[in-house]
Amino acid sequence: MKKVTFIHAADLHLDSPMIGLMNLPQKIFSKLQDSTFEALKTVIDNALIHQVDFVIIAGDLFDGENRSIRAQIRFRKEMERLKEKNIPVYVVHGNHDHMEGNWTHLAMPNNVHIFSHEIEGVRFVKNENVSVHLYGFSYPRRHVYDKMINHYKKKQGADFHIGILHGHLEGNNEHDKYAPFSIKDLLDKEFDYWALGHIHKRQTLHTYPPVIYSGNVQGRNRKETGSKGCYLVQLTEEEAELQFIETSAVIWEEVKVNVSKASSFQEIYDICKSLMQEIRVENKGTIVSLDLNDVYLPNQDMSSITNGDLLDALQEDEWEEEAFVWVSSLTINEKAYWNREQLANESEFYAELFMTADQYDILDSSISTLFSHPDAKRLLHRISDEEKSEIAKEAERLLVNMLYKQ
């Protein structure tokens, strides 16, 4: 039976600047800065361990168009490890590391094939009896809105056909709509596997043939939570087997915990410390955004939480841990003393306040200046409707709690 084995990775974002995290202890910040490189190394380690036939990287190898010398050297070093074992690598560049940027070019080993800005097909042959055609293109510029999938053409004469595409699934409104496609568009090409990039959350869009977003290999902010990694794929003429391989060196988590039964600072501290031990992962760091819900404490104990003492206590000694659990933010949601519906019925003021909070799309006008700034819009992700709703609800809760206590 003919068989081919490969690794599908995407969105390495090497040398990501980790914007907004400069307040971390230096040891933790350094580990986070190096995490994208560590994730790449883990990808290559697994390629060597499993003796794959080739590796696919589906876009955004580098975090920016002006890729750093450091990032290029680290990437080239890993590619040379594969070259020593005669393992080829098939790469497309995406919207972040498009071909139009200005950078000092470092040559890659000859086992690395970088697809051009026009869709092309390349041929891989294994042991002279198994052949694969791989199809893809690199972004010629940052913004590619054309439906590039229309230009993918299957070439006869291979046992397997694999499409590589850094693009956007139509109907998903949370991401930039680059190189859009539908699942039907992909299936109509009659390929055996689609290696997708651009979306940082791993997803299986179709089972057979597999249409796969592998997600990014390392989370870079609080929105990119949980395990990140790549896929080890084995294709035969009859089936496809996929194995997820975790590669993240640092894991991001968002944790919500109800502390309504806690009656003191000490009890809440103990709950948080116990939770930190539960999520601690051996040989990995974890950065946690912690939400405490239904907090109701005496004034002095509450002050020791809201003034930052609790956060300081939870961070104490964690910077010394190799497998650290760093609480990066602590949200305190006080127990509500009021009923939304009742207040709206009793007061026109509250009714109007709640109505305004429900119209969270007004946030767009408030933050439009920020997202139109040339530097900010390059680094920031657009806020989703879900995030806007959460911001509006939190603002409403804080405001009403303050007013209700008066």
C-alpha cells in the first residue's frame, strides 16, 4: 500500500514581540520571547523522531514583513537539521511575512522550497514509487483579497495531491478575509489533503479528505488559549490518520472561578493557589487570566484584593519556577446586589443605561482612532462581537455596583 507521512504546521510567528507583556519578570518574559523558537524546535524534533517524508509550513513563518536576522538564523538552523536527514520542507508565506517586505535576505538550505507568489505545483517522490504533488502560493503583498482557490489546478501523474493555503474560510467574520474560500471550493479540487494556515485555532473543516487548520504552534496572547501545535499526518490510498502534537512552550489560560462561598481574603487566596497547582504543567510555563466571580467580603479584605495585594501574593515566587503559573491579570466581579430587570422597571435612568450597554456596537466609534493608527492596526486584532459584548457587560456591572452602593 502506498503511503506518505508528513507534518503540517502553520503560523509560527517567529520572533513575535509579545506586545503589552513588558511588565513580566525578566525570566518569564525571556521564556515567552523565546517560546516561538522553542515551538519550532519541537516541530522539527517530531519530524525527525517520526522520520517523516516532508514538512509543510502553511504561512506566517515570521511575525512581520521585515523578518529579523535572529528569526531567519533560528529558522535556517532547524531547516539544516532536516536537510541532514534528507527531509524536504514546503513553505508558503502568508499575510504577516509576505514577499513585498524589506529585509536582509539569508539563504535557506536547498531542502526548503518556498512557493512563489503565483500558484505552482511541485513534485515529491519517495523511493521512486510514491509520488506527491503539492500546490500553493506565497502572498506577494500583505493584503490578498482575491479568491486564489480558483487558480489551484490538479495535475495528473501523482499518487497524492496536497493543497497548501493560507486563507480565510468564508462566513468567519472574526479574521481578516484574505484569500477566501469555501469548503466546497476545496473539495471540488479533489485533493487528498488541505494544509491550511491563517487561523490560530486548530479546526477540522472536513474529515475525509482532511481539510485542516493546524492552528499556530505557540499562543502569543490571552486570546490564544490552550494547547498549540502541529499535525503528524499519514496518508494512504484508503485513509488519512492525523495525530495532534503539542508544541507550545508557554500555555495561555483563562480561568473563571466562583468564590461566593469564600468569606475572607485567606479563603480566596487558598482557592487561587489550589487552582494554580491544578493547572501547573511540567516543563512548561502557564500564563493565566483569572476571573473571580461573586466576590463578597468585608471591606478590609475586599480592599486587600482590589488594591493588588492578592495579585502580588499569587505572583510571589512564581518567577523562580521553571513550570511557572503566572497570574497576569485578576478580574474581581463583586456579587451583584441588584436585579437588572427590576432596576430597569423602577428607574428610567437604569433602563436607559442597560439599553446603551446592550448596544455594544457603539464601541466601534470609540476605538476607531486606535485601529486606524498605522502602527496599531498592524499589531492589533479586531475585537469580535463576543468581546465587545463582554466589555459592555463588565462596564455595566462596575458602574451599577458603584451607583448602587451610594
